[in-house]
Amino acid sequence: MNSIPYDEEPFFILGSASIELLRQSGESLAGRIEYVEMGPFDVLEVGGDPQALTRLWVRGGFPDSYLAANEQDSVAFRQNFIRTYLERDVSQFGPRIPAETLERLWIMLSHNQGTLLNASRLASSLSVSPPTVTSYIDLLVDLLLVRRLPPYRANIGKRLVKSPKVYVRDSGLVHALLGIEGYQELAGHPVVGPSWEGFVIENLLAVAPERTKASFYRTAVGAEIDLVLEWPGRKKCWAVEIKRSLTAKPARGFYHACEDLQPARSFVVHAGPDRYPIAEGLEAISLLGLMQEILQLNK
């Protein structure tokens, strides 16, 4: 049996490894290294029953949080995770970033989950400059803790919103940052809708094909689509509206937006298990159902 030369043996470096080690590996193995984003648990991995889905949404997808024996242990894990990032991991990224300031920003982003980024307003609240806020958000994006969802860009003769939406990617971290400890507390909190929206988006993108482009669509007059998915090699996009309620009734602005974009397929993701037509070319569907539809694109 021929042995594999040492420099051809595959090996793995996890994201928890030293930042300097990761940087050096990228320099020394140029052209021979592949980066694979390994996300937290998603709905397909934990099972599609309502109890598992709710638990995943409330606790988030980090294994120790999702699998914790009780809510208190789950919250404790997430709080320790946040503290570790702020006090240890972030300090490895060049100039020192004040942990207290970054924590306040992280909490503010959680309060404003899924809203348009307003760096000037955030900067004023933090007593820093807008470019500083932007650089802090850049860091959280690079750490896969925050998603900056860009606006849809096309020359369609409409005045489109230009600012991105910002989401804390793990719903469990959103809840921990806001001091929400369980489903009952979450159900009565103003963040419940935006939290569900971010949770749906992360799960859909977890199963999307490589090179999928994700954005949102909003015009100055109120036409809006929560998530626009552009598939590699396909001319027409999919339009996704996200509703936390058990019934799926999109707003008028969604219909106007679909008239603008003419998507190949349109869906309203709702919290119930049922799938049914709403109008011509528009279906109500569960999160699990739409994830399974997306997986068919990979076949």
C-alpha cells in the first residue's frame, strides 16, 4: 500500500482554533485549503415536529444550548458563550475593541432584529462614530454571529431601499442578549416576530445551494418581500414572505412586490404544518416544507 505524502494528508482546523493559526494556514496552504461553514443545528437535523422546532427557535442551534437538560442550563451556556466572545475571542482581532461597547451594540442589534441598518443612530447611542459602528458590525459578520441581508438590486424603474437589514444569526443568542429565558416569555416580547423571521431565514439559507444570492425587496412606497432567493443558473427568483401566525395572509405590499419581480415561485412561510394555495402562484407552507422544496434544487 502506498502511503500518502505528509503534505497531502487532509486535516481539519475548527473555528475555535487560534486566529493566528488559521491565518498562517491560509498563507502557507494557498490553493490547497477549503473553508467550510458549519452552522448550528437546523430544523432538518432536529426533526420537524412542532416541539423540536419551537425548542430550536427558543434555544438556538448551538448543540450545548439545544441539548441542555433544562432552560436554565441552556441560557447559562449562551450567556457564557457571549461572555467568552466579548472577553477573549474578539481581542484576537487586531486593535482592542471595548467589550462593553461591543456588548451594547450586540444587544441593540437584537432589539432591532431584522430592521434596516442605521449606523448613525447606533453610533449616537454608543458615543462612537458611524464608521466605528460599521467596523464592529463587520467583525460580527466575519465571526458568523450577524447576518447583513442586502437589499435586492435591479434596474426595474422603482425607488428601492438601499440599506441592508441586520440579523443576529442564532435565535438563541438573540433571546439570551435580551434576557428572554423561555417560550412563554418570548411569545409576549416585541421581538417575537423579528426573531422568527431571522430563524426562518437562517434555516432556509442553511439548505440553499452554493452561490445562492439572498436579499430582501422593499420600495419607497411599501412594496416588500422578506426574502428573495436567486438560484445559481436560474433566471427567475423565489419570493418568500415570513409570518409567525398559524395562518398565512401576506400584506398588500407583498403582492405589489411580486408584480414587480415576477418570481418563478412565491411562498408564505407560516408557523403551522399545513400547505395550501393562497392565490394563483402563491402557496402557504411550513418552514420544514420549504426547506425540503429547496433541497430538491440540489438534485
